[in-house]
Amino acid sequence: GVENSNYLLVTTAGPHILTLYEKRVAEADLPFFLGLMQHLAARGIECPQPVAARDGQALRRLAGRPAVIVTFLDGLWPKRIQPWHCQALGPALARMHAAGADFPMTRPNNLSLGGWRRLVADCAGRADTVTPGLADGITRELEFLEASWPTDLPAGLIHADLFPDNVFFRDGRLSGLIDFYFACTDMLAYDLSICLNAWCFEPDGAFNATKARLLLSGYRAERPLSPAEVAALPVLARGNALRFLLTRLYDWLNHPPGAFVKPKDPLEYWRKLRFHQQVTSVAAYGIDP
């Protein structure tokens, strides 16, 4: 993997996951990630748990990289997202936010507004080789976001990467959340907007307002959103669309020949960004302003 490589271990004590952390993961952040999983599980959130060795330590080194063994979660991630998946995700995300409220450690979100200008500088020179006009588009969008980004919304522990392949379902219910290696401290509504982009667009690129309404209403049933959070959703959705566009674009432009991992299409998030640029009211997301 780009951030980590995962292996299934089948043991006499049941299945486990062995994770080796690659160069893009800062080793100094690992106590935060592992401590967070333990903290959330203690508060009833279904997520993997680090397994300690005989000396009481979970974090080890293997093949020259930091490594950990974690417990195995039953379930499968949804290959085709149905409305009920979004309905289940909303309250699960809100409960995770509540469970993380008293986690004592913090970690800045290095892939939020403060880190985007560097990514734009790294990518703009070759962005038009991916599609004409992309360089100007990302530069203009960054200027808009720097002028419009909210700074006073409720913040706390966020997952920051809750894509469908990080959410497991079993027997018609959400069975667990995985891959907390982008988790950080940031605006809670930003985490929700990441899920809007990751879960509520169809394979043909169309936005599904029904899925968005179910996601947002499910979240609000557990944790009400303030009027300022609701009003900020279009800007937050534009921000995380730019974030994933930029990181995918960087990987696309710097993909080494013969690499095992195939880079993800950055234009998927260019199209999502352009949708949110046309949003004039949160009614576009299936909810009342």
C-alpha cells in the first residue's frame, strides 16, 4: 500500500491483520493512531484493536518498517453503496465523534487548508497533462477556499478517510470502522463532508441527494449540527474535494513505473469539486437550509 501494507494472519487464536507502515506514515504519529483505536473501542466503537506482545508493547519493527498486529473485524465493505448504507453510516460517524471527545491526544490535520498550497505548487506545473485547465482550476479553487474556510466550527477527533472500503457491514448492519491512519483533530463537519463526497456520488458521477439526506439526517439524529455547520457544508465539501484531488493528482504525476499499487483517478474528485461549486443551498444535499 501507499500508506500501509496489510496481511491477513490466520492463527489458532483466530484471524488477525498484520500492518506494516510505509514511508508516507510518520512513525511519531503511530502512538496516536494506536491509542485512538484502544480509546474508541473502550467506548463501544467497533474498530480494530492493537495486540500487545509478551512485553506489553504492540508497536514493533518488521522488514525494516514499523509494524503492528490488530484484531480482525468481521464484515465486508460495500462494493455498491445502497441508501441504507448511508443511513447507517451517519449515526456511526456521530457516535465516533462523541467517543473521541475525551481522547487526550491531538494531531493536526496536515492535509487540510494549511497543506494545500504546497500540494498545488507541486502539481500545478504538470496538472494540464491530466486534463486541460486543471492547473488554473485548482489554483482558483485554493484562492476561494483560503478566503472562505470556516475557523470557528466545533472540532474534535475525526477519521478523515472514511471511504466505503473503511466501513464494514454484516447481516444488514454496520459492523465496524477501520483504517484510522489519517485520523486527526479538525472540524467535525469536515469529516461529515468527506463522507458526502465518498458515499453520495453514483458511479456515473451523478450526486444522489437521497443518500446525502439519509447520511446527514442519520448523523444529526445522534449529534445535532449547528446552523453554522449546516451552512458551511458546501464549502467544506469543496475543501475535501480539493484535498483528495490534490493528493491523487500528486500520486498520479509521481507514480513510479512498475509500482504494484495503481494510483487512483484524480479527475473523479475534480468532477465532484465542480458539482459543489454549483451548489447555492444545502437543499442540494437533500436537507433544509
